Amino acid sequence: MPQFKHFPLPDVGEGLVEAEILTWHVKPGDTVTVNQIIVEIETAKAAVELPCPFAGVVTELLAEPGKTVDVGTPIIVIDVDPTGEAAPVNGSVEPERVPNLVGYGVKAVTAKRRARVGAPAAVPASAAVSAAVAPVTVVPTPPVIAPEPVAAGGYVPLAKPPVRKLAKDLGIDLAALAGSGPGGVITREDVEQAVAPAAAPAAVASRGERRVPIKGVRKATAQAMVDSAFKAPHVTEFLTIDVTPMMELRAKLKDSAEFRGVKLTPLVFAAKAMCLAVRRTPDVNATWDEAANEIVYKDYVHLGVAAATPRGLVVPKVRDADQLSLRGLAEALEQLTVTARDGKTTPADMMNGTITITNVGVFGVDTGTPIINPGESAILAFGAIRDLPWVVDGQVVPRKVCQLALSFDHRVVDGQQGSQYLADVGALLADPAVAITY
Amino acid sequence: MAAPTMDRSTDTPSAKPQTITMIKGLNQALRTEMERDPKVIVMGEDVGKLGGVFRVTDGLQKDFGEQRVLDTPLSESGIIGTAIGLAIRGYRPICEIQFDGFIFPGFDQIVSQLAKLHYRTQGRIKLPIVVRVPFGGGIGAVEHHSESPESYFAHTAGLKVVACSNPVDAYWMLRQAIECDDPVLFFEPKRRYHEKAELDLAVAPQPLFSSRVLRKGSTATIATYGPMVRTSMDAATAGAEDGLDLEVIDLRSLSPLDLGPVYESVRRTGRLIVVSEAPSESSIAGEIAAKVQQECFYSLEAPVLRVTGFDTPYPPAKLEENFLPDLDRVLAAVDRSLAW
Amino acid sequence: MSSPERWSQPQPSGAPAATAASPTAEQVIAGLRATSEGGPELVQLLTPEGERVEHPDFHIDITPDELRDLYRDMVLVRRADREANALQRQGQLGLWVPLLGQEAAQIGAGRALRPTDMAFPSYREHGVAWCRGVHPNEIVGMFRGVDHGAWDSVAKRFHPYTIVIGNQCLNAAGYAMGQRFDGKVGDDNGEATMVFFGDGATSQGDVHEAFVWASVYDAPLVFFCQNNQWAISEPTERQSRLPLYQRARGYGFPGIRVDGNDVLASLAVTRWALDECRHGNGPVLIEAFTYRMDSHTTSDDATRYRLSTELEEWKLKDPIERVKVHLSRNGFADHDFFDGVQAEADELAAVLREHCVNLPEPPPGRMFDNVYAEPSATLEAQRDEYETYLAGFAGGEH
């Protein structure tokens, strides 16, 4: 196909900024060879003949004789592949490097970072559930991402490196401590005493109020919640399902050889259902990338699972959950829960999720309107499984019933997709045999 | 990535341990290497007939001849430049620069050619050249004879830089430098030239580009090299009376730095003092401080402190005791560190 | 060979030189004359008009075959030079250092060297490189920015280009000293070394120190100075009060000025000089009086500091033209021969272009290779860190 090359006016003398076109030796339509003299230009003192850098057919002369042209401005267009078929003109010219006495000259640099592997630039994941019930509160972000807590005067808390490490290892927020060392420096003893479970940070005053400064983890989490809630248009849909077949299957599998030694909870089935259903509605597993103006569809599912820990709620991810078997998922979830409860979830575990499940049922809660993790487009709340009246074959009978609530980002997921996804998850949980159709 | 082993085939097999000065150690190293390899030559001003202004090359021209021990023209650029040509021709020249302050006419050849030719030719040209430089002050001298220019060379990629601190290291390190295929700047603390130690050839040397813990301690770590090693050991001795238990490490190799033992030490003591005669601005001491704070960040009970010469040209002899770090300044730094 | 007694004494003029800020017309003309004439002691064996002439001290027996070879050498070397120049204009090289006009000096000197001799160039001696078996392909890499010099300098006995002015003279002196120490100097089979540098370099300390070292050690070193009249924008008057070849007198060895545009004179004088060195009578200084027909490098604009009349004068002394005329007039070559050489030259240019534009970009890790002969742990750690960092970018390296 025609390939058009632009030849910019080169600097033929030290510091040349412009030259006048004197005479063209070629015209459009002429065939030219490499090094053929194509034009004569006049610099400040001398006339210079310019050799052609390309072979091909002259398409267009861009400067007339008598015109003064800046160095770097294209002066001729040459089609270096004239026999090919027509294609859109590829006319881009990169900013020219002007050679100096000793080399190529300065390279233009744009103030933009190179794209890195994997990492979306967004704030890392933290799932949340709306405060439907008291114990479930806002999730703190992983410590490595949270900036150093800033004390009242805007300065970093004073502590020596070994003390900082100790505090980090013990999960103590230095900003919450008053330093007993000279100048308010926080000592090792201050940190060790803070580990003792006593809750109230400030001096105990009379009955009334207790003021806790908003900073650090709390502040960052709140910000993330606000970002998510007010950026992504949340829609929440609800579905009540009869999961009796699923519970029966669960009972059966629990006793089987394959599931010996692993805890098989309803959450595992819910996680599996979510991963399967993503295949039919990949939108819920995608990301709205504002900066790149793209929606990113992912082939993998990194499933975030909200977990209650002594430090609060964390949301570690099961990576490539879609590639795990039911047993694999069960193991992963078990491990994840243990790790989280021990407070050992690493920051890496908490990054790059694609969709999240929050098991409100474990608190006995039916349902809620969960808030989507920033960087994701959907979150499913899995409610408590109760014995409730249900209609089966025209009769009202007690069945195992639970509610699912799916919040989704309406920028990425339309009502139809959201509904379809929720319905698919529900169908799989209501009758796991449906999975064979996937 | 093991260091090449030394050629000890021509070592005197059953030499008894002997007490030597650093000068004697250097002289013996030169002699041994010249016997071992006919391509090893010595060149510099006054190195032949006179045996060198410090007598380091004493007796060598008499025994090896004028073609192996060259009294050169008074031209440092020439000494380095022709050594490069000789090395290309297959020789292993040992250049002597008479005093630290006179290395500068040769600086161009050192950084433009000596440091770069191996890289420029993608390894085809090797320059196994040693440039011996008596350095440092404390000898009551006139200007230009008490400089510490080692940082310029540690800063130059393609060169290796070492500094011995005692006669035993002087002997072994010079031999190893001569047998090394890279260009080596070999700094000799001239104020220590006449100090003595026992050299036992039966004790094998450690690798050239490695540091050594001279004194174990727990209060703080002193990292130092060259003339300040003795000063630091004296500080440790004096400090013991105040209950300070100082660990002293002789860096020996300035480029590449072998900081593993320093990191290990700092992780135990939590405190580092770097001691060096050279002025502190943009120095090797600063490089060490940067590396240690990075590697041992969480272990540091105090910032890394440096005890160095001041950022002035080397002063007249009557002021040099003020300029040079002494054991009191080292211990004052230890005190400051402890108070942090 | 000119001896010190015959050398002219410098004429004190009493007036500022042509290099003054506002020279008079007389000064300019005087300056022009000085740059275009070589003086009474210039050794010449082939005039600009292509006529053979005799010289009392130097003489050459040359066959038509050898003459044709020299012609071919110069044509090919010029063609490669022009192609590299064009490649720079087209952005394929960062810069090029042209030798245009200096072909005779370089081919004459280069063809005088024996295989066992060693040569130390500056950075413009692509003609000498040619004689040493270094193909232009091996030179362009450093001007393209992919390496610092690609040829095997030890095997080809042609040192890498030295960009720091004058450094190579001391290195060459050391090498030549080594030849002497090895006992390879003293008879017909002796070895010699030749170092190349320009008129500007003769102001550098290293060059003078090399004169000292080579002379006090009787090193077999030929100092070959190509006085092409200009060091970037500064004329030779800025470098010396007297003709450069006369400097040797101050150091105690012979200096000869040869017509650098005369390949026969260059060859004859250099052969003689190398011979002197082989036999132990070194060193020798040769000043090849020539002209830099192009600019200092491709981004230098010579029109800013020299007059076109000067260029025109030197065009009349073209080194290749005079040989061509001589070959034709004496029936030593016909059209077929000239066309054949031209075709060969064009082919060389095409090969050079092809090689140049296809030179692969060096991988980032190459930056860390060969800094030392023996490994350095700190450098390897730095390399590892950098490669890990690069791996973090989508799309691989760069």
C-alpha cells in the first residue's frame, strides 16, 4: 500500500534554524532514487544541495521556491511504496531531533509515564457493605497504600526507624500515639504499651462524647467510599432464591472423599456461581477506566471476598477464581479467611480484584445495598439462609431460602446485563445442576 | 562470581614470619610479582636509581634492569598514557605517581582512556595496570602532598580502587592488584609507611575487593579505610575506658565497596560512624552512608555520622592536626550517635 | 629529508595575524596564501596537474598496477565517506566525521604500514582504517550510536578512535616503547608504530609529552600529523607560530612536511619514516599538508568561518584527480578501469547503507557489559535492579 514519507528540512549547518528553497530538481510524479539531489536550499551563507533519503515517487512538494522554511518542517512527501493499493495517508511526523556538532541532538520528551504491566492506576480495592447492621463498618485500606498518617501540625510522627518497624509489625498507628521521648518522639515503650487492648486513645473524660480525629486508614477508606459511591451510578437489584437443592448437594459433597479435609460452606457455592455466571455477562467483571477512556474486559476473575478480622473488614482476593474447581475454591476461601483472621493478609492479596462477594448472611443479615469496590463494576451481597415458607408444586412448604443483592455500575453494566447476571447466579444456586449447561 | 585465585607458584615456600614496615611490604610485593611475570614492569619518576622518594622501589632497578624499572620523564599524563600503550602491547605496568596531589595531570588519561578502553572495545583490550598513589596527610608537608583524591576515581566506572591500611594488607593487596586484569588505583597511606607488622606468608590472604572486621564490638560500628584505620583502632582502645565497645571495619576496597560486613554489623549495633580524611562533600563516606541507610533503615538508632576532613583545601602543616580526624573526633561522633 | 639547519626562521611580522578579530584584506590574503602553499620544503612527487616530479631526498618506484591500486583505494574511501555523510543528513547517523580531501595522506600513510606495525588513529582516519582491513561497516556503528567502535583493534592493529584530542599519542608512544623493549626494533624486520593526529592536536600537552617520551626512549614511532588547516573554526595560525613539522627540532628528531594531497609523496615519505623507526632511528614527525574539504563534522558549518575562495583553490589540488589525470595521460588506465572502480565504489556505498540502516538497536543490558574484566558485585546488582524495573513496563523494553 502507498507509504508516504515526509522529509523534513534538516539542519545542514551548525545551529541552522531556517533556509530558503531555491530550486526544486524534481516534481510530483517523478521517480526518485536514494541520494538523488532533489532540491537546492540557501542557508545564511551558502547554497546546499539536499540528497533524497527515500526512493519512490514524489507525491507532493510542500514548499515553493523563494519560501523560507524552518528546520524540521516537511518539505516533500514521497510515496515509498507506490505500487500498493490506496490506504489512508499516514502523515504523522515526529518531532525532529536537530543534530549538533557531536551527535543526534536533543530528544523531545513528553511528560507522560510509560504504561506498566498489570497495574490499573486506580485506588486499590476495598469493598464495603452499607451500614445495615452495626458490626459491619467501613473497611480499612491496606496499610502499604495508605499514606503515612498526618498529625495535627501536618508533620510525620517522630519515631526512629526501628520503632517504626515495630509499630508497623504490630499494626499500631503511630499517629494515634503521644510520644514520651524528648520533643515528642515516640519510643519503643510507647508502642509496646499501645499494643495492650485498652481501647480509648485519649484521656478518659466524663460521660459525654469521645472525639477521634479522622485520619489515616479511616480517612482513606472514607475517601474511597465516597469516590465509589458518587462516581459510579449504583443500581441494586434483589433476588430471593430457594437454595434447598444447593444445600442438599452441599451435604452430599461434604461427606465425599473429594471434599475430605476442607470446609465446604454456602459461600463457596456462591463464589462458584459468580465465576460461572461471569462467562455469560462479562460486563460485571469489567472496569471503567476513566483515564484511558476505555472499559477493560478481563478474561480472568480475581474474586474479592469480604472478611471480618480483628482489625476490621478486609477484602482479600482469590486470584483466578474462575479457574479453580469447587474444592479449589473451598480451600482458597478457607485459607483466605484464616489468614485474614490472623491479621496477616498482605497488601498484594488485597489488590486487583475484578468482582466482589460480601457474605452478609454470616451475620444473620438478609440483604443490603452494597457499595462497589473502586476499580470494579459489581458486588454481590449473599444473605443468610433461613427456613422460610416457599411455594413448591402449588403447596406452601418450608424451604432453605436466601436473598441475593447485586449492586452494579450503570456506566458499565446495563439493567439487562445486571439482571441477567443476578438471575444466572440465582439459578445456579437454586439448582446447581444448571451448571452443566455452562 | 569467585575472585581469581592468586598465583603463589613463585612464593618463597618456607619463609618465616617477619616484621616488616609497609614500605618493605610493598617492595617485597613488587619484587615477588616481577619475579613471577617478566611482563610486570615498574614506571614512575625517580623509581629506578633512587628507588623512589619513599624507597618503595628500592633495589628493583639494580636487579631487574632499566627496561623493567623505568625512570620516566616528569610527565604524569605520559606515565599513564604510555602505560596504556604498553599494556596493549602485553605488559603489566605498575605506575607510581609520586604524590597524591600530582595525579591530576594524569586524570585525563585515567578517566578518558584507562577507565574506558575495556568498555569501548567490548572487552577486547584489557588494561591490567596498577597506579600506586601515596595519599593522605599527617606528614607535615607543603601543599599538594597530603591529598585524598580517591573519591574522583571511585566515581569513575571502569576503575577499581583500593586502599591498604597496614603492612600485611599492603603486601597481599598489591600482589593481588598486579594480578588483577582490571586497572586498579592503589592508594597507600603515606603517614603509615613506616609502621610495622608481622607478615606470615603461610597465612592466606582474603580477596582483594573485600572488607574486614578488625575489632568486634556492640556499641557502634566504625567503617573506615587507609590512614584512618589506625586512628579508629586507637579510638576504640581509648573508648573502652569509657565503656564504649566499638566495632571497627577496614573497608579496604573503595570501588567496588564490600558493605556486607558493614550491614551485618549495623544490624547488631544500630549505629554507624564513617571515618575518612577526605573532605565530606560528595565523598565515598557519603556513598557509604547512603547505602547503609537504605539497606539497614529499620536498624538505625541514629543517622549515619561521618567524621571527615573539612571542606577546605588541605591546610598548611601547622593546621593539619585540626583538619585531620583524630580519635577524639571519632569518639565525639560516637557520643553524638548514642545521644540520639 | 629536511634537516634543522635548512629550516626557515619564523618571520616576525609586527602586525596582527589574519586570525585577528578584524583582519585587513592584506592579512586575509596572507593568511590564504599560508594555508594554500606548503612552503619551499614541501615534499612532492606528483603535481596537482598529474605530472611526476623528482625530489632530492625522496623517491618512489611505483608500477602502474600499484598506482591503479592507490587510485582505487582513494576513490572507494571517498565514496564511502560521502555515503556516510549522506546517511547522516538522512538521520541514519548522529554525526559523521568527513575525510573529504585527505584521501591521499591517509592512503599513502596507510599503505606504508606493514602487517606487524601498529596504528593509533584520532577519529577521522577512515582511509587508514581501510588500509588496515577495517571496513566502513565496522566504523559507522559508533556514529550511529550503537557502539563505541566495533572493530577488533588488537587483531587489526588499528586502535579504536580516540576522541579526546591527543591522548592517543601517549598511548602510541607506550606501545612503541613496548616494541623496543621486546627487542623488535633495530633491523629490516623491525616493527614500528604510527600515530595520527591533526594540527589542532599539536597544542595539547599529551602530544608534546609524547614527543618527549618517544624521543628519550628512541621509540619506533612515526608521528603523522594531518595539517588540514582547520581545527573546527580555528586556523593553524592559532596553534603555532611556525610550521608544524619544525616543532620536531625542539625535541631532537626529524620533521618533514609532505604534500598531503600527493599520495606518492605521502607513501614515499611515510615508508622512509617507518623504515627509520624500524631500524631504531625513531621517532619521526611527518606533517601532511592537506585541506579539510568538508566541515569538521556534519553539523559544523564551515561557511561561517572560511572563505569559499580558499575551498576553490584547494579543489584545484584534488588528490584523486591528479592521479586520474596521470593514469590517463600515461595510458595506465582506460575508461573501463575508471568505470569499474566507480561501479565498485557505488557497490561499497550500497553495502554500507544497507548495513547501517539495519544495525540492530543494542539491548539495555548491553550498557552493563564489559565495564570490568573481572566481575563487580555492585555493578551486577545494579544491572539486575534495572532489568527488573524494565520488566515492569507493558510492551517490554524501551
